[in-house]
Amino acid sequence: MALFVGALALGGCEGETTVHTPELDGHDGALEVSEDTTGRADDAASTRSLDACRGETVPLILAGDLPYTNVRMHESEGWFLVDWGTTTSAIDPSGFSPTEPSPVPPTSDRWDGFWFFGPWATVTLSPQDFSWFSEPVRQAGILGTDFLSLDTFMVDWADATLARAAAGAGCDDASLRAAGLRPLSAEGSFVRDLSRLPPGAVNVPAIPLRIADATAPAQIDTGYDDALVGPALNLNRAFFETIAPAALERAPELDLALTTCVPGVLESVAAYRMAEGFAAELVGEHERAVRRYPDAIAFVKDTPPGARQCGGIGTWDRPGAQLGVSFVARAGTVVFDPRTSRVWVMAD
């Protein structure tokens, strides 16, 4: 039986940023999913050398692999999804306690008293309703790349921490390499200075993804919950058609129907497994695979005409992909560096 997954657009990344909320009505239980923490403890030990340079650190709550950090607004607090797949941050005041914050009058999206690694001046946060996400944490908002591209951040999924190195600081390349991390290029997709983005590009880190002999930029979406069927990635038609047919095996039992930014318009996506001997690979320097995912599930997106206004990789003419959060969570420690347009991950 096909799984129905409601993909809710979050925060302005062309309608492409998604949190998947499974509805398993009638599923026969044949699909078994377990969290893969292989190597995370060892990776955490190897990155202890980075403690002195990574910057200020705050705890995370992990909902599966989705990272949430505590944000203060005056005397109240709420948990925000830390999402490099979203370009515009959002807030649900009802998710704060003990009281709901209010926007600066007469606006609906300007807020004072915001505290995230220290106090901020007036910030812009788009009001949204996240009441549907309440376990294991009540979501009160999203932090997108309008905040997350201003400094270098390190996410440690093994220790459930988020570190921020202020502009100009952070661990140098030699220290990161010594800890076992390797750089992936996000050139042209993830920058601190938005003027460096190509025309029409969104500020979401996209790193090289290879399947067989085909390579395309893959957006990292830490708000894409692929715990049910993962590690999951979305391929657009342009990328899918460049992949050798022998590399993918059809898996119709995993097909999905996704909601779009247009009410009532669904998008059907066809599922594929990696064929024996093949893997989805994150490609680093000298075209070497830094991490391999032979168990990856690929979903081919064909955005329906009625939802093309939502944008996203499904509307691109050029090859592109989107990675679920487990692709980076499995790496244990990941560094997002907008200054050099690179993402560092722990090598296999």
C-alpha cells in the first residue's frame, strides 16, 4: 500500500522545504524503520578537538533527527526548528510559554526581544501555525537561512548541540580535517552575502550528489523528516533522466502523494531503491565520495501544472535534488560555513 505523506511548505524555500507527517492508516507493518546511529559515538569522540574553536554552544532537542533549539522572546521561550532548507524564518506565538509574544504594532511580522545566541534588534518572522507539531516538542517557529547564513554553525547530532562561531571565527580547515570532516562545495547556493548568489538562486546549501555517473546539486533540508522512509531524497525529472537505469529499482510500495502550496493540489512521486552495487554519494574534493548511502530511497518529483507556482526543484529544467535530514544526521557532526560556501561532514 502506498504511503500518504502530507508535505507542508515551511517558510519560503520556493514551497520546497517540507516536514513529512506520515499517515499509516491501513499499513500492514511490512515497512520496518529504525534509527541509524552507526558510528555517531565514535564521530563525537573524534570531534572533541573542535570544542575550543566551534564557538558558543546550546543544547538541541531532536525530534527524530529534526533539530530544535530554544529561542527566547522577552520572558517567554519556544522551540524553533533549525532548518537550512528554509530561507524565511517563521513564528507561532502560541507555541511560547508562559505567555504569547506579540509583534511590534502595527506590524504582524516584526518582533522585539528576540534572543538566539544573544539579543537581536527587531527581527522579521512570518506568522505561521505549527500547532500540528507538538510531540516530542511543541514547535514555536523555524530558523531559516536568513539567520543561519550569517555565521558558521556546527550541528552535532550525537551530542544534540548547536554551536555558533561569530563572523570571522570558527575552526580552521586543518582542525576540521584532523577531526575527520571533509568539505563539500555549496558554491552558488549558500552564502553570507546574498549578492554572491546567481540570479534566481535561493540561499539553501546545495552540495554535489552522485548516483552512478550522474551528479547534480542537492539541497540540504534539515526540516525534511525522512525517519519513516529514509534516508530519503527527492530527484527532479531532469536529474532522474541522467541516471543510468540500472542504478535504480522501482519501489511502488513506497510511492507518496504530497500536498503542495496550492490547497487541494497533490503531487504524486514515484519511489526507487538503489540497485545492488549502487549508492547515493555525497561528493567532495577531487570527485571523491565522502559519504555513501546504498540504502537511500529516491522519489522522483513531477510537479503538476497547478502547483508550479510553488517553485522548488520539481520545476527546474536543470538537474537537482533535495536531501532528507538523515543524510546529514548520519554524519554526526556537520559544519555549515556560508563564508566559504562549504558544508563539512564526517567522512565514512
